[in-house]
Amino acid sequence: MPRRITPRAFGLTVALALLVGVLCVVSLQIGSVPLDSRTVLGALVGQGDPVDVIIVRELRLPRTILAALIGATLALSGAALQGLLRNPLAAPSVFGAPSAAAFGAVTAIALGLADTLSYALPVAAIIAALVSVAALFALAGASANILTLLLAGLALSSLASAGVSLALNLAPNFYAALEIAFWLLGSLEDRSFQHVAMAAPFMAVSWLLLLAARSGLTALTLGEDVARTSGVRLGVLRGLTLVGVASGVGASVAVAGVIGFIGLVTPHLVRPLVGHDPARVHVPAMLAGTALLLAADIASRIIPATSEIKVGVLTSLIGVPFFIWLVLRQRSRDLMQVVG
Amino acid sequence: MALVAENIGVRFGSRRLLESVSLKLAPGELVFLLGPNGAGKTTLLRTLAGLVPASGRVLWNDGDLARMNARERARLMAYVPQGHVAHWPITAREVVAIGRFPHASSLTRLSPTDAAAIDRALAAADAQHLADRVVTELSGGERARVMLARALAVEAPVLLADEPIAALDPEHQIGMAQLMRQLAHDGRAVLAVVHDLTLASRFGDRVIVLNGGRVVADGEPIRTLTPDLLRQVFGINAEILKTESATALIPWTLSSRAPNRFEQP
């Protein structure tokens, strides 16, 4: 059967999967008690020093699993949005979806609707993300005009930030404000299996919806008229993407705070190797997102600092220059089009 | 077997874009849709393709297209829009593979039937040599062929093309017109919007002339495009060129009797 998966794309997928495996082991090794890889693998199956087993299974494993899941989910959301909007600058963080999700979560906490370990938290985050992505689609309209999208994203992002600031402003005491602020920075520190259980179902929904919408994205490459006359139901495609991105981003933010730019960066990292067909970017981008967030989380633990560097800060430090580079590349392309 | 449009009307706000348009398109026919700018040609083509909400009915073999689901309809009619947009730098083969969307369950796993249809479409559009090229880097003529190949890969009995020869050089214009002629000869029903009266009169089995959202003429090109009609609808006079194989109109001068559209208040 002729498959369109090229050897290069297959090789990249395998290489990324291996890299993810290695990074998972490294992630289990690093911490205040460094462990070697053999100890880690033994502890995973319950063998060795009971203290090591607890450190690996109870403390580091949930953190590692969350990093992997969140990396994959954010990357998938980015790939799906770029495909739907037919734009390489699209990503949840560019449009303020994570800030909106954070606002939803903070509001739930501030209103006392949720302690940090109940499903009310991700649900509030997801609803807020849903509203923000829906508002973005409505504001930008059916056109794929990047300027309109970015301006709409800027407006929504600012609104969400203002909402979060208001929550900080109205925080009952200094410690509550500090907790919210730290949570906003995005971190995977001290996460438990309860966090995994809280986020995983919503992430599974997100993956199912976004992966199901893949083929339609390929048809959209030739514009909406070609997609519609090819049998793509655009309303369904938009709906799947909307709910998929919102539940993925909402669930991620609910357990780890705002971790930006994974969704923007990863599709670009894999495209040179798998091609630009939007349907083929998804899975390699997910693996790349997993690897990127695991690496960033490991780095956040290794970099010497008075307190642990928050992983969300690291991804933004990588992501923003990358975004600027994308804008510059886009600008030179626009210039070439004007000249040519 | 035929595509039949009955009494099509399209409104945009208070403006009537199309009004009681009826037409018939049979397999084996190459029909050119003509008319001045703003006559409603693109709107009519998009309406037939199911992209524009309209009053009236579009039937295929007496079956109402409005009752078909999106995929059934997609397998029946292939549509090539104006402008030949490609948002991602994918290869020409990947573009043509999109034509299999109405048939395939997934574009990432194409069946041998799909692969064969893609090869046939590339061959029919004379675009095999472009298969592995990146579509955004092709010239206008090459890209037009690849986009047509995408529509051919659908293997639909009806092909609707909006200005397929606009912005092409003379070589590619004639090539594209001959290709559409061939497609009709092979049994497809082809309806194409063009502005070039010479190519339309030379290659078309029929022309349908739209003006102000209404069909003002429909028939064999030379007999239909009378001096009166050319003056009233297009504001031009034409010369007639007869060769051994064909007769064609050549737009020649602006007509003095037509309402001069350049002098509207």
C-alpha cells in the first residue's frame, strides 16, 4: 500500500521517540538526590532502596509524565491551529489562550469554587480557553488574514492578562497573591499523580479531536472553497479544533500554569523534515513538544539559581526570540512578493 | 445524464447577484461562461458547486444536490477556484492527492486506486514532470496545470473551473483550452468561466452569456455571440477569423452604440 509517510519522516519520528525515552530517564534521575539510570529503572519497577523507589515513583514520575503530556498537547494545539488558520505564526500562546485559561483557573480559585486538586479547576480553565479561542475565530472571521488574527489575539491576550491582574489585585492576602503569581510562571515542581489524573482525561479528548481533524487541514491548504467542494465540513473542522485546543490548553494550564510557545515552535522544528502538509506535522510535532518540554524541565532543575527556574519562563525565553525570527522571515517573504 | 440548474437566484443583502438563471450541462460538453466583470459568473459557478446559498434547484440526473451530503456532492463535481491559492509549500503530488479527499478515508493512507487516480490526473494535465516540485515555487502556467490536475483526480463527471486561463501566457492559454477540450471529449461535462472570447468561440461547444445576473444568451458560440449581443453586453465589435479547422471571434474595437461604461456619472 503506498503510504505517504516518507522514510525521512519515519526516521524523524523514531529518532524523536528515542529522544523522548532518554529524556524521560534523565528527568527521573535529576533532582536534589541525583540517581544513576540503573537505579532509576530499577526503582520504576519497585526494586532497590525503598527511598529511591518513593523518590522516583511518587515525586519524579508524575512530574515527568506531566511534562511529556503537556509538551505533546501544546505542540498538537499549535500544529492544529497553524493548519486551520493556514498560518505559521498561529499558536495558542500567540492568541492568549493560556492567559485566558489562567484567568479561568484563578477566578475559580478566587471564588472558592476549586481547591487546587479538583476537576473544577481544569473545567474553569477549559471554559475560559474555549471562550477566548471562540472569540478569536469570531473576531478574525473566516479569512486567514494574519494581521487581523494577531490583532484579535493581542486584544484577547491583553484582556485575559488584565483579568489575571485583577485577580492578583483582589487576592485576599500576600501569600495567596504570591501563590497565584508563581503558578502563572508555569512550573512542574511538586506535581503528583492527582495532577496527572486531573489533566489526562481532558488531554485525551484534545488529542482525539485534533487528530481526527487532520485530513481536512490538508484540503484547506488550497483554500476554503476547495476544502468545502472536496467534502470538508468547515464548521465541524472549526468546532473540533476549537474544543480540542481549548481542552488541551485548559487542562495544561490547570495543572502547570502558563507554559508558552511550545505550540508555536515545534511544528516549525519538524516541517523541514516531514514536509509542510499540515496533516503530517501533528504526530512528529507532538513528539518534538514532549522532548522540548522534558528538556526545558530538566534544564530548569539543573540551572543553578537561588530558587528553581520556572519552566514556563524558560520556554518563553526560547519561544519569543523564535517568534521574532518567524516574523522577520515572514516580512522578508512579504517583501519578496511585493518585488517579485 | 446532465447537470441542470433551475431558476437559480442569489441575493446579497438587497442586491440581486443572480436572478432566475437556468442552464443545462451534459457530459461531453465544453461550455464557456462569459460576461462582463460583475455579471455574476463566479457567483453562478460557486452556486453550482454548492458554496453559495441560493434559491432554485441544482439537479444531477434528476437528483437534487441539496439533498446530497458533502462528500457525495464532492464526488460529483470538482471545482477549481480563481487564483490557485496554496497556503503551504507542499509538493504538486500532495496537491493533487487532495483531489482524493472525497473518496479516501484518510489522506495519509491512500489506496492503490487513489494513487492510480493521482497518476492519471497528473498525466492528463501534463504535469507529471512537476509532481515532486513545491507548488508555491511553480510558475503561473505550471501551477494552473497542477490545480487542474487536483480537480481531475476527483474523477468527477462535472468540472467547474473559474478563470483557468487567466494570467497565463499564450502558450499555456492555448494548452489549457485544448486540455479542457480533451476532457470534454473524454466524457466530462466542463463549465469554465473565461474572458477570452477568441478561445471561447474557437474551443467551446457552447457559450452561456451572463449580464447583470441573468442569462442573456446560450448556444453555439459564433451564432450566439452576435454583433448586437457583443455591443450590448460587452460594448465591443469583433472580427471573425475563419481557418480550416475552426472559426473564432477576435474582439476588435469599442462599439460606439453601446452605453459607454467609462463615462458613468
